[in-house]
Amino acid sequence: MDPSSQDPARRDSLRHVRRMSNWTAAILIAGTGTAAVALAHQATQATATAAPAAGTAAGTTGTSATAGPRVTHSVAATTASGVTVTTTTRTVNGKTVVTRVGHAPAGGDS
Amino acid sequence: MAAGAARASAWQRVRAGDDAVSVAERAALGTGARLVVWPPENLGVACAVVDDVLATLDRQASRFRPDSELSWLNAASGGLFLLGDGLAEAVAVALAAARWTGGLTDPTIADALVSLGYDRDFAAIDEDGEPLGAAVPAPGWPLVRLDGPLLRLPRGIRLDLGATAKGLGADRAVRAVRSATGQRGGVLVSLGGDIAVAGTPPLGGWPVTVAEEPDPDGAPCGQLGGQLVRLAAGALATSSVTVRRWQRGGAALHHIVDPRTGRPADGPWRTVTVAAATCADANAASTAAIVAGAAAEDWLVATGLPARLTGHDGRVRGLNGWPGRQIAAGGPIPVPAGSRVYAGGPR
């Protein structure tokens, strides 16, 4: 059974054109050249739009770090894939205590 | 709005020690997500839009969800497909990363991962399963053709986007938060430790810990050392062979697989952290460096990306301006501009 028939939303976003040989695919692409070019053009535009704002990371970054608030404690951790590090801060007897705890999650990579 | 409120409730507020920012965490994508924003009042909106981004990415690119678009694609045994914009972007990024890394990352690696037993949610893997069969090298990313949304996937090739998907998700999330908050303030999103930032950073950059991973032989996860760095823009990602490990026939395996051999990477570096303009770039580079093994330093130097490598013997090597231990009092990581994985090339 065509899996897409089970899910109309899927059918809209992901359509299996059909399995075909290399030659058949080539003929199809050539035959629908105009449509394919239009689709590809749209996709290119969408990708370009969707790409992250590398401009905000432009140059050798660090020069724009002048207008934000002062933050002195670590707010996140980069660590081994899938390990989440929880950083919490509390005040004990007037002293700041920072605790970091690592958790190996149960899930898989995305 | 009820649905939005329900989604937002998955987030847990976290005290991070500074009232100038708001921090929240939740489970997502089989790992943990952390969101940090300033001004603090941006948090509610930010949580809602990050939820949407992560849910969408999961539906598009998860190999572990049978109802994801990627799973449907992989189940179709090859063919010509018209992809939705989101999955098309995810595949495009994965293929661009493969091209950039010379195949050190490769989205056609799915069957190699399955052959090693990484065919289900990590928690469900049999920790001491049957002995390994023959290695299954990746067929090779050049066999996959993507032209805009049109994907040609040869029969027998299945895709795994794990080397770039979390980075892509973090990049999408910070962009969505910026848009939803009127480009006001700044945001940091971490997905399982892969971090993207956008907007105006805190003074000197976002303080981020580069954490040492737990010892694979049993040191408690909570005993994390690390280095404090500051990230003013761009992203940080870390890959390591010390987590997501399992046994097969007495052999210790991990999830970073060399596409060329179909076996877990066995180079001299146990953990690599890379800074780049985007999280997908950093994600791909850190994975590629682990796979590159002894060639990792040369490859990373050529990229110009600041990187921190930790060897199995504990030695630490910094490259391309990676800050020294005293960075807490210094400037942010010098992240070069330009992406190698978005829109076909550096920009």
C-alpha cells in the first residue's frame, strides 16, 4: 500500500513520484523540465531564505558584544552529543554555588 | 492558545545565576533542549516557537519515528521524490556537509548504523546484543541527487541526518526566536549540547561551558570539568565517542561511525568541540574531526574553525584561535564568517 495514502498531510508535503529506472526518470525530468526548473528555483529561494542569519555571525565575531546585559555565570554547556548538562545556581550563606549535572538521555539522535 | 500553553508547559525554568537572562529546559529530539533569552520577558514567546521548530524537525528528519518524512522516504526502497521544503533543506545540508568534509560525514550511513545495532531509540538498544556481522560501509553520498526539492535516492540507500540535524534544529530555532521577538535582544538554543546564538549577546558574549564528558569506564556524569568560553555569535558543537555506547558480541561500540569502514571511529580523539558561523557547520565539523582520526588536526586547521580536541589520554589541543584556559576574562571565540553547508557554499 502506498504509505502516503494513509496520511493526507504527508501526501501534501512528501510525494513519492514513483519508482522508476534511470532512463524513465531522465525522460520524466526532461519532459517536465519547465515545472522542475520552476520548482527548483522556488526551492533555491526558499533555502536561501531559510538559511540561518550567518550575517549575524559575520566576520570574526565578538565585535558586537557591547550592548547586551552583563552575564557572569555559564548559561549552557556544549558537551558530548546527547549528554545534557543542567547548570543551576543558588545562594548558600551568601555564597554563589553553581552545580552542573550531566544526564545521558534515553533518546536517539535526530 | 490552549495548545500553545500546553506545549510551553514542557519547559522547566532554570536558575542560571543572572537575572538579566531567562533560562528554560525541556526534553526534545531524544535529548535535552535549553533556551536562554534576554530580555527575560521574551521567554514565553521563545519557548512556543522553539517547540514548533523542534516538533517540525522531528516530523521531518527523525530516523527513529516511523511516521517521519525521513522514515517514509527510507521505507520506499529508492525512487524519485518531491520533498517538502523542510526535509529538502535538511537533506541539502547533510549533502553539503558530506561534500565539505570529503565524506567524513555521510547521510548514506543509515544501514551502517543499523548493522551495528543503532536501529532504535538509544535506550532500547540491547546493551550486549549478538556479535557483529560484516561491516557495512556507507554507499556514498555522491549517489544521492538533490535538485531543489527533487530527490533521487537509489534503491537500497537509506538516509541518516544525525551529523547535521541537531545543528540545523538549533539554527532554525534561534532564527525563529529572533523573528518572533521582533529581532529584540538575544537568544541561545542548545540541543543536546550543540549551541547556536543569535541577536545581541550579553556583554563579552554568552558564557558557555565546554564540558568534559563522563569517563566511559564509570566516572559519574555529574563530575564534569570543563572550560568557560564566551560565544558572541555563531555556534558551538561537540562530538564525542564517550557517550551513546553499547556492546555487541563483547565489542564496545559508539554512535560516531566512519562512513568509509562502517565501523565506529577509532581515532586518537575522544571529544572534539568546534565553533562555526552556524550550528550545522559546527555539528558537521566536530563529527568529521572524530572520524578523521589522526588527520583531524590538519583538516580542522584547513577549515580555519576554532576547535578544541581532547585525546583518549586526556591531552587537550586548541586550534585556530581556540581560547586558552583564562578566556573567562578575555574576549569571545573568534568565529569565522560564512557557512559551508547552507545555500551551497560559504557566505
